[in-house]
Amino acid sequence: MKLLLASLLAGSAAAFTPSAFNGAAVTARTSSSSASMSMETSADLKVLAKKLNPILGFYDPLGLAEREFWGQSNEATIGFLREAEVKHGRIAMFAFVGYIAHANGITFPWAMTMDGTPFPQGLSPPDAWDAIPDAGKYQIFGLIGFLEYWRECSSETHYMKGGKVGAFPAFDSKVIPGGALNLYDPFGLRKNDSEEKKASGLVKEINNGRAAMLGIIGFASEGKMEGSVPALKGIIPHYSGDFMAPFSHSVLPHL
């Protein structure tokens, strides 16, 4: 839970960058040799923002769509921000549903640990995270780290160099012993969808992700400061822990 919230906070600015891929052809400045590839521009964002929110339209108060991060091109920066928004929206949707599941006492039917310790009951979602042994949390962080590594290193074209934003590469059975179900569409139910349907689905996913980001931050805010979200007052229990301290004991003093 805390990891999800930390990720959301880290990507909150990107959540307000209008998103849609239109494949404008530009010249990338991200490598020693110039190459023409399909990358989004700020003009694409301004045109396509209406698909995400026809009322608000283009909304970029921090001017992120005009920036050039780390000496990269503006188009590469837009690719980074787009990927960040899609990723954090997906995390927020997991967090929102996960919070509701824990709040209603829904857990896996097996024991939480190898020694038979059951999942805690009667705790708020963040308190339930605190009850997980650090050894289990390290495994969760390790899996997330692997998924991040696979996304960054296994894509045919990186999202900052014209690659498709939000596309998670398939797992390679030559690299992963025994193979694995793909993270996206593991049963191949969407493989025959048209490009138009996929584009429409991405717009819906982004909007749902934005709503989920606001929702999970609302849960966390009300948990720490009662009454900060009037609609949730008396519904979300108080949390006395620290959302930004995912482990029981910091690993830094031991490094």
C-alpha cells in the first residue's frame, strides 16, 4: 500500500499531462545520430486532450509539455511523462481496488507466511501492510523491480525514443525458465482487437487512472487527517503510521 502511494506521489505531476498517441513524425535528438521516428509532440497533446476531457481540454499548469528533461528532446520528455502517467494510473487502480478489498476483509485463502501466520483481520489497509513481515515486503519490491527492469530493457523501442507508451513487452520463455503468462492480456483475449478499439481503450484507461489517483490519495488523506475529505469522514479509519516508511526498520543504517 505504501509503495503504491509513494509511486503515486512521485508521478502526480505527470497525471495532469494530457495523453494520447498520434504518432507525429519528428527528428529525435536522443542519440548520436539523428533518426526520424514516430513520437508525440506538444501539438499532439493539445489536439488530443479533448478526447480525454472535452470540458477541461489541455491542462498543463507546470508547463511540463514544453520541458526537456535530462538534456533529452522535448518529444522524449513527453514520452517519459506519458509513460509515467499511464504507469501511475495503473498502480492507482490497483491501489484503489486493493484498499477496498482489505477494508472489507478480503484476503487470499492461504496463509500469509510460510510458518502459517494468517493474513491479519480487522485492520485498516495501511495497518495491514504494516503487519506484513519485512521479508515479504522485500519480495514484493523485488518483483516490482524486475517488472520495471523488463519494461525498460525488453521493449523493441523505448518510449522516450518513439516506442508505444504503456505497452508492456511479452515475457520471453528463453529468458524466464518455464515461461510465464504475459502481464498484459495473459490469455490473448485482446489480440484481435482493432487499433481503433485499442486507442479507445487507452483513453478510458487513462481517465480511470486519473480518477483512481485522486481516489487513493483521498483515502490516504482522510486516514491521516480526519475531515480532510468530507465525503469520507467517518468511513476511513485513522492511520497512525507513516505512509512513506514502507519497512518496519530502515535498511539505510545497515548499508
